[in-house]
Amino acid sequence: MENEISEKEFAVPFFKENGFTRKQCECCKAYFWTQRPDEKYCGDSPCVQYSFIGKPPAKRPYSVHDMRELFLSFFEKNGHTRIKPYPVVARWRDDVFLVGASIYDFQPYVTEGQIPPPANPLVISQPSIRFTDIDNVGPTLGRHDLIFEMGGAHAFNYPGKEIYWMDQTIRYHHQLATEEFGLKSESLSYKEHFWSGGGNAGPDVECLCDGLEISTLVFMQYKVQGEELVKLPIRTVDTGYGIERWAWLSQGKPSAFQVIYGSVLDKIFDMASVKFDEKLVAKVVPVSSYMNTERGESRIDARKKMADALGMDWRELDKVLVPVENAMAVADHTKTIAFLLSECVVPSNVEEGYLARLLIRRTYRMLRQLGIEERILDILDLQVNYWGGDFPQLKDMRREIAEAIKSEESKYRRTIERGSDLVRKISSDLKAKGQKEIPSNTLVELYDSHGIVPDIVREIAEPMGVQVNEPGNFFGMVAQKHLSGKRASDEEGETEVAVSLKDKVAELPETVPLYYKDPFQKQFQGKALAVIDRKFVVLDQTCFYPEGGGQPGDIGVLQTSAGPVKVVDTQKAGRVILHQIDGKPPRVGDIVQGSIEWDRRVSLMRHHTGTHLVLGAARRVLGKHAWQAGAQKGVESSRIDISHYERITDEQVREIERLATETALQDIPVESMWLPREKAEQAYGYILYQGGVVPGRELRVIKIGDWDVEACGGTHCTRTGQIGAIKILHTERIQDGVERIIFAAGTQALRAFQEQERVLKGISSAVEAPVEKVDQYVQTLIEDRAKLTKRLEELGIQWAGQEAERLLRSSKKVGTVKLCQGKYTSGEENEIVSLNNKIVEEDPNAVTVLLLVKDSARVFVGAGKQAISHGVHAGKLAGKLAAIVGGGGGGKDYFGQGGGTNTKAADQIIKNSESVLKSMLTK
Ligand SMILES: [Zn+2]
Ligand SMILES: [Zn+2]
């Protein structure tokens, strides 16, 4: 697609007016624009090296904060509206988990023209997270980072409403860089490039100064369809100003991390007693791109190349640099973790929770190498203080961040304990096969499925003689599998029925949903517009709610001219509501009377509104991180899944129940309103999307006072008082990081109480104790039972001893062995087995035949050591004797058992055992 760029496209008037010429880089062959007539190179690394270290070219040094402000206010002065940053978790999208650039904020609804942008043009500084280079964060000493701020100045050009395009975009950039920031005009180069990503594409200009790319100006104007580029109706100016990079350029420090993290980084160095040799780092930074291990090269090989380039011993260099690299990566990662956790991400094994956990584990690993594993909370606290002024949600969530980390730490320790055995087994299996190294896909698997990082694998495997050679891009490989995917949602999409009928309803008008106007309307009149497959009736309007958002479809009756017909389900296909019937369908054109099964529906509404109340209560009791991860409303009970890092305690359950019920009884109005998506987001934030991403230009928002607000399409009570009581029936952990709460509302809550009361009264009368004392009483019973069990065991042992003696005394000599026989009509099998054991232990020459005759006859046979040596096989003997009572048996030589149902023949066993035993003896 490179050849799609034509020279003309980039030859904007600005370049001509200002004496820029187009040149081809002698190193990378790319075209670039410069004011220096004899320039040979594009200005990008590796074609040229950084030349600003120690020689900052800007007017003055800028901190990240000051740089952000310079950027935002410059564009504000130039007609752009300043927009607050969006969250880093892309809750409004179902294709990616994290925001990787400012344009993500406006995809897909704005860029595809479904909704207008919040302002046009606009300017924003958007914290963004990219996992692709995770393994380079640290080793390249600041060239790569996970979290960064992208300065986005965006203009959305609609047909007939042009804001500005390439020429003006480059003018703004140049003006900011020279007049405001103080770069010399001729020090800037603009390199031609073609950008493609996320299904869109367009030409872009990379802006370079002193070897550093400081901005990328993208002109998004195509949709990528296979090999083809299709022009988009909306052309978007998508600029990315690297706020941290501009600040770095202005300070000229050897590492960007020094500029970004300032005192935080110094404190991490102090904690770990790392000596930061700025002169050495300044020497290393220009060649730090050797450490870019994107292609899976080993870290050691990369280090050797770096040392060669500097003419140093690689081991010496490694020893000095590794702690510095680790401390820098810790600074970057802990900021990222703080941002993620402050946005209610709960570390888990799915979605952004997976990425958060990966980061926490990688951070632990580096802290461990630095010898300050226990300082993670202190470092997070430094980050919260350092960034909390610009990003107040960090301070708001300080407690939740700390709690999540503590819980994650103990989980990690358990994981290591469990995983160690697995690593030992894998290592010994490999060794047995003659292999000397753990393959890298096994390393990835060990992390991905069992949570064990390569260091732990190494600690266990290497002493066993199995090597661990971790690929340089290990974490990138692991993260890659989890960067995108579909977010779990209550909006499960369309049901099967809906999908199969979509074509058949395409021509029909939208059904008027009466349930939104008045959720308490029970009956209505409608005109039959179509009958599909004799099973689905479409009316012009309806009170029947179609399945969606975790709420089941309504059932009820349609009265037609031919009589009543049952509605067994309601579904929605596109904009059309389908009543699935069981019976004779109405004729098209008929006027029908519909009535919904009200008891069921009102219970569903109580449970639905109740779900919103329980969620609000859970957020207040467990913490603000507790987000809805799924919900299903039912008639008898409902469930809601909530992200939380620990099991919910009984005390918390009671508190959630109490808060939810109290809120219900406050009789707060439940407001439902349709709002344009952007208005709803501005007013309530992304907490709207707790139930999952909701499609469409307009959102239906359900707001319950200041208790809860969500985008939701369900039917609701109009006031919370209609719910009545809320009773949590139980909670369970459905996956790591997700708790399920099952509760009942209204009459069903009462029913739950009544059911529990019935059980309690049953117990109370069985144990003959009053209800209010039944718990103490049962406790006493349990204690008594334990005493009795113990006493019974003692008696059993005593009995077995005496009985063994008795049987040995009355034993019969059969050849060389002693036959001990007994028949019992009460007692337990285990008692008989202990009796047998006692006898054969006492006398190795003994053979036992013990019968337990109750509903059936069981026979137990034992043989002492000596008896076995004389040819006795207890299992075989048991088989033969069991045949007498009409059954079978078997076992080992020292013990066997069997039995049959013919209890009348039991005495026959006693009579016959002597002769059967005799036939077995060899001497
Ligand atoms: Zn070049
Ligand atoms: Zn809802």
C-alpha cells in the first residue's frame, strides 16, 4: 500500500512557502521534507543518533505536566475545544480492552459517522497503554514505555463541512514546535509515511528533531477492505504528539524515564540502593536500541552486541545496567497498574484483568531482582501522589488499589506453591526424554495457564539440570494473546431465533414498544402485520418485552377472532418484535387483544430494578472497583456477577442486603431516559457500560437517584418502593476475580424467608428445642455426637480384641493352619474387618472366615503370613465361599471378601469352609 502515497499528496503549500525541499534518506530510502539543503538523512533513528542528550534544543525545560499544558493551551488558542481524557480501559468498545491512542476515544461511533464528536476540532491529552513492547520497557532505557500520554489534536472533516487537513495540521505542528517550544525551524524534518491500523489507513507525516520522533500526524481517509482502500466519508485528522517525548527533548536528560518519573524514580533507586551512573547511561542510550528484543533474540546476545558497540565487557555492563533497567521498568509498570486499578480493573484471568495481573507479576519479578519485593505498595503510593494532581481518580481509588494489590500478592504466593510441583514434573519428564531445556512454548504455557513466571521456573528446573532459556520477548508473546477480544456483556447479541428471522422481517416497520411508555401496562390492542412460519406473530405495537439485556421475554395470551392463543416467548429481530405462539395464529390484518402474564412480568421488573440496587450496594460495601460483570434476571431469583478480588464475606452479604433494601424502601423514583450517546457519557461517565457495550446512537439510561446509573434496555419499576425487600440467597465465586450474588426481590424474597423458616422449624421440632435456641442446641448435639463416636470407636477396639481372643481359642486346626470362624447379625463391615486384622496379626497361622448376615450375607476372609505360605489365598477362598450364598467375591492373598443374597445358606459357609480350606493347603 506504500505506493498509494503520491508525492503530490505531501507537497502542501506550507513546505513550498517555507523553503522545504523533498529528499530521499540515504540510509532508509524514505522521503522527507527539510529546510537544510544538504541534509542526507531523514532524521529518524537509526539513520541518525539522538543529538539532544545534554544539549536540549528547546526554549526551557518542560515537565510532563507543563508540556501537556503547553500543548493543550496552544490548540485551545487556535480554536480547538479542550476535552478531558477518557479512561484507559476502553469500556465503550467491544473489540479492544485498553486505549492505545487518543483516536480510540472516538472509534467507532464518531469516526464512522454515527454520532457527532464532542467538539470539532478538539484537543485532548490521552493516557494510552500499549503492551506490544513490554519486554523492551527498561532495557531500552526510555525509548519504550507501556503508558504514555498522547497529545491528540483532532479534526473530523464531513462532506460539505471541512475543518482542516494536511497543510493546516503541519502548520500547527511547526508553529507549536518553533514559536512556543523554541525549536529552530530547520532542525525539524517531516518524513513521509503511510499508516494503517485498526481497519483504517491514510498518509502520515512523522515529525523528527535531533533523532527523536516527537509527533505523528495521521490523515485517516481510507477503510481497508481486503487489499483495497475505500475512501471514508469522514476524513479524520489524527495527530499524536508524544507529550513525554517533547518533555524529554526539552530536558536533554539521558533517559526519558528520568524526565517522566523524576523523584519517583530517584526514590526507587534509593530503596534498592541502585547507583545511577548518569554518564554511563548517557553513553549507553544511543546504542540502547540493540536491546530491542522484538524478534525474540535472547537478552544476553543483545547485551553482547551493545557492549561490543561500546567496547566494554558485556558482563560488567550487564551488572551495572540490569538494576537500572529494572528500576525504570518498575516506575513505568507501577504507574500503569495504578491507572488500571483506579479504573476498577480487578486482576483476573480474562480481559483487561489478565493484563493487569501480568503487569503485577512482571513487576514483582523485577522488584525481587532488586531485592525490594515488599515495597510495591510504597511505590504505588508514590505514583498516586505524583500523578494524582492531574488524574484525581488515582487519589479517589487509593484504598482500592492497595487492597487489590494485597489480595493479588497472596494469590501469587499460592500460585507459586501449586506451580512448583508442576515445574518439577515437567523438568523430570524432559530429563527422562534426554532433553536439557524447557521449550519456550512450555514457558509461555506455564505462565498463561498456571501463572508461573520464567524466573520461578528457572529456580526449580535448573538445580534439576534442565535449562531455562527465556525468549527476550516473553511477556510480549504472552500479552499478545490477550490484547483484544470480545468483552463479556449482558447484551449477548441477538438470539438464534432473531438471527434466523432477520431476513423475513426486513421489510416490516418497527414495532412500537409500549412497555417503555408504561412498564405497568398489562393489556393492549394491536394489529397483526405478519405471521412468520405460523409460529411468530408481528403486531404494530406491543406490551410484550422481548428478551434482551439479561431479561427474559414476556409470555401471555393474544385474543384473536378465532379465540385465545398462548404467547410462549417474545424475541426481537432488528427493530421488529416477534410473539412466539403455541396455537392457531391470527390472520394478517386482524385486531388482537394482548395481555401479558403479569405476575411473572412484575417479578422480573422487581428483580431487574433490584439488580441495579444490589450493584449500587455492592460498590458501596466492597469498593468502587466492584463492577457488574454479567447479570441474568429471573422470576424466582436473579443473579448478578461482580468483579471483586476476594470472596464476599457473610458480613458483607448482610450489609449489601441491608443497604439495597433500605434504598428500596426510600422509594426513590427510577428515571428512564433516551439520551444521545455522547451526552449520556458526558453526564454519567463510562460506568454506564457496566452491563456491557450497548450499540446505537441513542442510549436508554436508567438512573436511580444517586444510587446507580446504567445504560439498560430492560423494564423497570417506576419507584424503588415497588421492589419491597431484597434477600441475598447465596454467593459463589464463578471465576477468579468474579463473585456471583443470587438474590430474591419482593414476594420472592418473602418466600425465601418463609422457606428458611420452614426448614428451621423442622429442625426445631426434630431436636425439640425452641427456634431461638436451636443453634445452641444443635451445637451441643454435634459435640455430643463427637464424644459418642469416639466412645464407640474405643468400644469397637475393645470388642475386637476380646472377640479375636475368643475366636483364636475356639479355632479349629485344619492341616497346618488355624481356622477361626464367626457369624454376626449386627455391627458394621469395618468392625468385622478390624476383627479380621486383629486375628491375623495375633497369629500368622490363622485363617478367618467371618460372616455378617443382615439383609444379605457378607463374607470376609483373612490369611496370616504363615497361612499364605502354606497355600492359602484369602481372595480365592472368599470367592468360593460367597458362591454358597449365591454371589461372588475375591481379593488379595491376605484378604478377600464377597457376599450373596441367599442369607438362608449362610450357615452352610461355616459348615463348608473347613473342607474348602483343606483343599487349598499345599503342606
Ligand atoms: Zn532514514
Ligand atoms: Zn439493567
